[in-house]
Amino acid sequence: MRKTQLPTPLPVQQFARCIDDTNRPAGYVGEWPQAGRVYPVRTQRYGRTGERQVKVLGFYSEHPGGAFPAQRFEPIATLWMN
């Protein structure tokens, strides 16, 4: 067994429902999620603070990363890909 193991993403597709679409920043360029809609997402940790973020797959954003705080979404399903 190896002493070090590189992290590899799991072969899953996650879905989450937007529960908070308020407080869109002024001057934000890109798509914004709508409350009540379900989106394909990927969860990730923000490098500086370690807080969880949700990246909506397929959304356009001029902001690097284009991720939203995890509090805006509730997880719905996780599908294992084969």
C-alpha cells in the first residue's frame, strides 16, 4: 500500500435545489440561480477559507470559479456514474 494517495474525484453527479436567490451583487455578470429550481452541481472547498461552495455546472460567470455559498442550496440527489 502506498503512503501517499492523490485525491481523485468520485464518479458522481450531484443535484441541488436553490433555496436562496436573494442578494445578487451589483454588477454581477453571469447566470444567477432561481429559488426552487434543481441544478446539476459540484461541491468544492474554497482554497483560502476552506468553506464549502457550490458550482452550478453549465452556468456562465465572468467571476473566476463562479461558485455560490453552500447555504444557497440543499442537496437533492447524488448519482453514481458507471
